[in-house]
Amino acid sequence: MKIIFIRHGPTPGNLARRYIGSTDEPLAPGALPGCPAPAAERVYVSPLLRCRQTAALLYPAVAPATVPDLRECDFGAFENKSYEQLQNDPAYRAWMDDRTGTLAPPGGEDTAAFRRRCCRAFEEIVERCLADGVSSAAFVVHGGTIMAVMERFAETDSPRGFYDWQPENFGGWTACTTRELWRDRRVLTGVRKLGEGASDA
């Protein structure tokens, strides 16, 4: 089964380089993907507007399934603020210095819990798709969601951390799995950047 991960298109907050997690922004005016998305039999989206709008642009003929647990992390006190606004905040500096990515923003979602819920939701969807004989599934979600899932499940030649999987707006990854691989090892193989290689066919 082919798996396609696509980050939503840019929002006004993304363009202003603000932390947009739980903020339910629409896509920025005129935001359009640079190329068609790989074909997908099923499409899964975060409930936030920017993902639903992106899915409508990329997969207009496929009715998406909305999955609440695929939503982005809530950045709490940092939500909808930029680096320039936060750079002198000690809590923000501590959060930025935490390269393990496990420190929660003040008043925000626990980062480890965020990763667990994204991965749990993804696992459930993959198992359902494999049981149904689905050939391809697209996930039109958030950068953080993709990073959490890829860090946990992607099998690559060299180890990659959470931040190594950060996609651009409208960017992402393709991968695949089989019933046997998923049953025995819970891994995604054949990982490629979206737009590169035969996995986009």
C-alpha cells in the first residue's frame, strides 16, 4: 500500500512565520500547489480548515475522512506568535533549546502526548486500509503530524530525528508498507520526498 503525506498549503500565519497549531486559519489567498498530488484511493485529513481546503484542492474527486487526532499540536502561550515576539521569553528559549522535542509549551499540549496521538491515529488507519485492501492512502495534515509519524515509522538507511522530517507547505513524503511488514515490524519503507521518484506514480 502506498502512503502519501502532504502538509497543508500556506496560511497567513505560516507566511508571517508564526506558530500556527490550534489556530484554525484558512489557506492564504491564492495558495495553490505547484504540481498535482499522487493519486489516492482514500484521503484522510485533520479537522482544521487549512487541511480540509488543501485536500479539496488536491483531491477534489475523493471525499476525505476527518480524523481529529491528526490535528496539529497546540502551542499554548506561543500560539500565533512569531520568533521576534517570543525570543526574549525564557520559557520560549528553554523550549527552543530542547532538541529532544519533549518539552511542552506553557499552557500547550504535551509534546510526547501529541506524538503518541498522531501515531496511534495513523496506526489505526493503516490497519483499516490494509484490512480493506486499499492500494493508496493520502494524509493531508500538518507538519508536526507528519514529523511525528515519520520519526516513529519510517525505515531509512540512517536514523532521522523528528526535525529531519519537517516538510514545506504542500510538501511531504511518500512511502509504502505491506500487510506482512506492518504486522511484523510496523514500518514504512521506500521513503521518498514528495515529487521525487517513481513512488509518486
